[in-house]
Amino acid sequence: MNNYDFDQIAVEMKGITQKFGSLVANDNIDLTVHKGEVHALLGENGAGKTTLVNSLYGLYHPTSGDIFINGEKVVMDTPNVAIGHGIGMVHQHFMLIKPFTVVENIILGKETHKHGVLDMERATKEVMELSERYGLTIDPTACIQDITVGMQQRVEILKTLYRGADILILDEPTAVLTPQEILDLIKIINNLTDQGKTIIIITHKLKEIKDVADFCTIIRRGKKIDTVKVADVSESDLASMMVGREVSFKVDKEESEPGDIVLEVNDLHVKDNRDIPAVEGLSLKVRRGEILGIAGVDGNGQNELVDALTGIRKAESGEVLVNGNNILGLNPRGILDHKVSTIPQDRQKRGLVLEYSIAENIIIENYKKAPFSRKGWLNFPAIREYARKLVKEFDVRPDDENYISGSLSGGNQQKVIIAREISNNPDLLIAVQPTRGLDVGAIEYVHKALVAQRDKGKAVLLISLELDEVINVSDRIGVIYEGKIVGEVKAEGADENEIGLMMAGGSNS
Amino acid sequence: MKNPLKNSALGITLISILLGLFVGALILLFIGYNPIEAYSVMLNGIFGSVRYLSWTIIYATPIILTGLSVAFAFKTGLFNIGAEGQYIVGALTAALVGYYVPMPTLLHIPFVLICSITAGSLWGSIAGYLKARFGVNEVISTIMLNWIALYLNNFFVLNEKIKRPGSEATNKILDSAKIIFFDVWKKSPDGQAFRKAHPFFNDIFRTPANAGFLIAILAAVLVLLILNKTTLGYSLKAVGFNKDAAEFGGINIKSSMISSMAIAGGLSGLAGAVQVTGFTREASALAAMEGYGFEGISVALIGANNPIGCVLAGLFYGALKYGGSKIQPRIGAPYEIISIIMGTIVLFIAMPKLIRMMKITKKKEAE
Ligand SMILES: Nc1ncnc2c1ncn2[C@@H]1O[C@H](COP(=O)(O)OP(=O)(O)OP(=O)(O)O)[C@@H](O)[C@H]1O
Ligand SMILES: [Mg+2]
């Protein structure tokens, strides 16, 4: 930290306004970033952070406003112009070619060649030099589809560096990372600024801002609220500046009153994509009126467990009972009909049809039912009315049920999914990483909604990589390790270290 | 400043068409013909008389339907290269049912159409089933099914019991199965007298003007309704856009693939039926693919996979085909120029980025 040079302004954005139709996504925003600084952008979902950096990267063309790079005014027509001025961007959703290797992805579009023949050897050498210089360890010959999300992100960062980026934009880089990967990324960011790179980072996690950023610009509903020196403010200051009210990080809830068993999993075995056992003899029970949280390090069978519970993936053996009925082997429709709803972990892959409007996405599980359709004909007024109600209730922004889901900000996409699943009024709600990419205000809302489900006598299964969230929201915590529940503790007064030890495969004392 | 990347698909289509005609003109010039002369012959050949217009519509009808077939499949995430084969099966069915199953007209026409639609549907759903059950890519399976359809057609048509003596085709369908307007009456003395008195209608009756175009428009409206207003269209499109999310939402993606290919196949089968009952009146042995299905791919592309767009694109293509057929006899320029023009248009439409880039540079020059 503190590598920045107050005399050199790397990026200056002046009076940026971006309108989409009648919606003002950015409203006269100023942003000043010094060379060598880590500058965080903070704001609620849909505040306009991604839009602002997209303008800087030439993806959007602001309705008005000017951009200066190292003091020179630049019209960012296309990303190529931005790249030419030393700007690189790692998007909220990665843009890598899966079957290609790491090096192939990095050099794509800027291949080194000898007499028209791709010079792979030299390219690999150059990439490895960069990787060593900034501590971005990678395996150059691995295929993208075989490496972890954290590794893919390093590839994205290297890709920008390979194109000569001096100013890096990272849009929610930590939303998809595991806690360990986040620590690694912070180290990498520090290496980058040590060597004079400038970083603009978007994150909803206040702790990360405190950890890496020098300055933070807060945006609320498209308007800039303030730019603050991070060292001078606390996390709760940041939160209230961003939301405009006090935010509580604790979840208030009564003691749970568990009732009958809703979900019972016995000795479940599931294989992963590579045909290797991922869930190996897992058993658990969730009762009415309680939240069971599953804590664990990513890749210990959580995904396969959820896939099997939702009917996406076949289980090898075992038993899954919902209200006493075996649902193993049913397709997703059959499982939905047993009053099981799921908030999936990947909102763009499983959660939404991005081309569809909010309203169309809201009815995807119920479009065949009245009043949404009659005799095969969709009833649009009823669909829109229902969607409008949910959009209001869950504070989706903009509050327009005809809005195309793909144009929503990441966090608002998540809200649409949550609204849909909770309003299904299920007996069992499975929530997988339900607050990924949400701002602190929205997180508070979702946590309250989960507790409200519990209080209505529903069973909730919460699967999250964030231990804080699991401890805060759950009533009981099961720790998953290598496809099994290796220990269970009461959430009230749970000891983080003890759980952490179990997550790492230590004995369950 | 307006976002130049947001140029409408319609704009790109129109520019592509102009570019295609321009490239066609360049080539004509290059091989020694006057492009202005060629194009005016074509234009005159399309709009010069009511008869020409009627022919244009007749040419357009089957490719509007195959275009709808390709577009429908595409909207649901499938690439139906098999419109050709589905067309062949539909045409063969129409020729056989139209001849061997005598009925009163009011019943016969719908019966023939339904049989052809069913045949095309079945043919299409084979590819859908192979994809759903075994993961066979529909591009590959439909190409193979095209050839199977072709040989199946020849097998039936050339069968001694079916073949019309002295020909390589089936017997002509019965009058009751024809959708040609007033086909019997217009040749009767009454009809002849009427035609003498009304040159306008005479002009039309000199062509096999038929109800096919109306059927095609009806089909386009139906496709539009299915896609936008029904639960079926909702689920099929969801699978087309994002099958993972559709599956998660409880939509059966396997049966969706089969339904989608069945509907697409039915549309192509209908194209075959309309062509036989409205124009050829027979199914003939095929030495090679006739191309109605493949032309449907171009129509769908130019029509931006929109049903109304397909009708317009089909008319455009039909006009080029018919008007273009006149440049060879008149000025000797090769008919193949039409294929080159169409190919170029499709190429440009498939490269919207190129056109957008050209627009951006133009804008900059203007500034
Ligand atoms: N291409 C677009 N077309 C229309 N509206 C858009 C487009 N891109 C963004 N928006 C709208 O602009 C607003 C700001 O979106 P943006 O993606 O910048 O939010 P964000 O601050 O990044 O939120 P999040 O934290 O949820 O990612 C939102 O209301 C969004 O729906
Ligand atoms: Mg964003």
C-alpha cells in the first residue's frame, strides 16, 4: 500500500453521465485515480459501478463527460483505444476460451509469430516472465476448463498485463473466489502497485476495501457521494455512506423451534464431471423451522450435492427424502413439485435466461400454471402484475418488470432469482451462495428473508463458502469435507477456529 | 452521442442487400455485361406485369415456409440444416396422398397438407430425438437425413407401380387436391370467356397462382403466435437461450428439442406440400437436392429469424430467382449471378461487425 504518487494522475473522469433510455446509470460522476494507487468503487447493486468502468474501457459511450488518461484527453471509442492507452479490464464474468490453454488465451489477439508461424515457445517464455514478476503463478499448458476459478482470474489479469496494461480495472474480482484465493489476490494486487501499476477495484466486501484500497469512491443511485481515504474511515462508515442508512451486520433472530423433518439425506454418493466420487456417503437432516448451514472449502462436494438434490445430476446411491418421499431420480420438475426451491450458485448459467425480461424469468418454474397461462396461452397481464409485485417487494432496480435480465446489474439479477424462489413458498429452500455479489444492504435483506422463511416453519439449507454468513444465519452448522459431513455444531456461540479446523479435514473434537 | 453499436438488425440487413447487389454488379461488369442493363431486365422481369408478380410469389412460397422452419428451430437453439430433407418428404407425401386417396376437395386439400406436415414433423423429430437421446449434433444428423430423404424419394418415385409411365415422376395429383386458384374452371369455356373480358385476371390465370402464399402467411402468423404467446414457445425459447437455466427451472429440455424439430420439420413438410399441390403436381426423381431447404437458411438469416422477416426475405429471394432467370435469355449474363448475390448478402449479414465498423468509420469521417 501507499505506492501512489499524488503528482501523477493516471485516470481522470469528469462529469460522466450515462443514460440508458430514461434510466440514468451514471449521473455526473467525477473520478480521480493517482498513479500507483488502489482505488475502490463502492455502491449498492445497480448503483452504476460497472457502467462507469465500462465507459473507461470503451465498452459504453457516455452520454456526456470527458476522460483523461495521464493528463491526455481520450475518446474511448472501443476497448482497443483503451488498451492502447494502457488500460486493462477483468470483467465480472470471465471471457476465456475454455478448450484453449492458459498461454493460448493470454496471447490471443496479440500473438507473437515468426514468419507468420505462431511462436509458441517465445510466447510461453514471455508469459512466464510476467507471471514470475508479479507473483501470478499459473500452469501455462493447462486448459482453462481444467483450472479453478481463481486460476482463471490470474489468466485474465495476465492477459491484460501481456497487452501492456498499466491501469487495471477489476470488476468484483473476489465475488467468485474462495477465502484463500482472496488472500492470494490481495498479495498480487500489492505486487502490481509495488511496480507502479494503478488499480481500480470494485467489491462489495468492505473488509477487502480496508485491506487493499488507498481511496474509495462511493456511488449511490448513479451519483458520486464522496471519495474518502480508506485509512480514515471504518467499515460501518463505508456501509452507511453507500446505503444512506445504518446497516446491521448481525442477523437478529429468535431461538429456532425445529419441527418435523423436511429433508433427510442418507448415505448419498454422487460423482463429479470427471466421474470421480465427489459426495461420498453424506447424510444430513433439516427440520421445519430451522436453517442448516453447510460450511466447507470449495470443491468438497457442495456443487455435486446441490446438483443431486435438484435433479440436475444422477446420484450413484443413497436416499433423499423430502417430507418422507424419495425424490432421488426425479427430474428438476418433479423435485420442484415436492415443494423444493433452490437459489443456484451460478446466476447466469442456471439462474436466469438473460435474454428474457424479469417477468419472464420470474415465471419460469410456474409458467404452465394459472393465472400465468390458460390452455397453453400465456396471460401477460397476470405475469406482469405478479412480477411487478415481486420487483417492488424485493427492491429490484430498476423497478421495471419488463427490463431485460441481461441488462440488470449483477446484484439485481441475484435479487430476481431470490424473489422467484422465495415466492414459490417452498417447504424446503436450498440457498447456494445466496449473497454472492450483493451489496451489504441487500445481504442484510436476504439474510432476513431466509430467517423469515424459517420463522414461517420452512426448512432452509444454506450452502455458502463464507463462514461468517454460515455462522450468522444458520441455527445448526454441518461441516462438509471430502463429500461427507464431518462434524456438526450449534451456530450460537460457534467457534470459528474449530469449524475452520474441521473444514480443513482436522478431527472433529 | 448515440451508441453506434446499437444499430438495428434491419439497418444491417438493408445495407447487406445493397452490398450484395453492388458486388453482383461488379462481377457482371468484370465478366463483360452491363450491370445496369442486367438489373433493369431483372426489375422489369419482376414488376413488369401482373403475371410476373404472380410468378414471383409462386417462387417465393416454398422458401418462405422453409425459411420459417429454419428460423423456428434457430429461435429454440437448433440449427435445422434438414429443411431440405423435410421438404422432400413432405412433397413426396403430398404427391402420393394427392393421387392415391381420392376425396372431395374440401377434405382432400387439408388431408394432404396434414399428411405432409406430419411426414415432415416425423422426419424433423428424428434429428431432435437423436440429439436428445444420444447427443448427436443436429447439424450432422439433418445433413444425413437430407440424403436419406432424397434416396427414399427416388425409391418411391421410380418404383414401377408408382411411376407415371414414360416419366421419372409420380402420377399428377387429382384435381381435388390442388390448391391452384380455379384450376379447372379457368380452362372451361366459361372461364375462358371471363378471362377474355378481364385481362388482369387472365394474366394471373396464365400462371399457376395458388393459395400457397396465403398458407405461408398463415404459417408465419402461427409461428409468431407460438413463439410469443404460448407456453410452448416460452419453454422452447428458454431452452434455446439458456438450456441450463431452463433445465433448472423444470423445463424438460429433451422433449423441447424433439418438439422444436418436429414443428420445424412440419413447416418444411408443408413447404413441400404447397409446392406439389400448387405448382408441380407431382414428385419427381431427384438427381440432386433442389435447394428449397438450403434457400430457407438464407431466408431465415436475411429475415433475422423473425416470421414476418422470413415472409419479406422469401419474397425478395423469390423475386431475385424469378427476375434473375430472365437475364440469361435476354442479355446472356449467367443465371449464377443470382446465387452470388444471395451468397454475398448472407455473408454480409453474418458479419454484422464488419458493417458496424464501416458505419463507425463513416461517422468519424463525417465529424
Ligand atoms: N447495457 C445496458 N442497457 C440498459 N441498462 C443497463 C445496461 N447496463 C447497465 N444498465 C443499468 O444501469 C444500472 C447500473 O448498472 P451497473 O451494472 O453499472 O451496476 P453495478 O453498480 O455494477 O451493480 P452490481 O453491484 O449489482 O454489479 C442498472 O440499473 C442497470 O440495470
Ligand atoms: Mg457490477
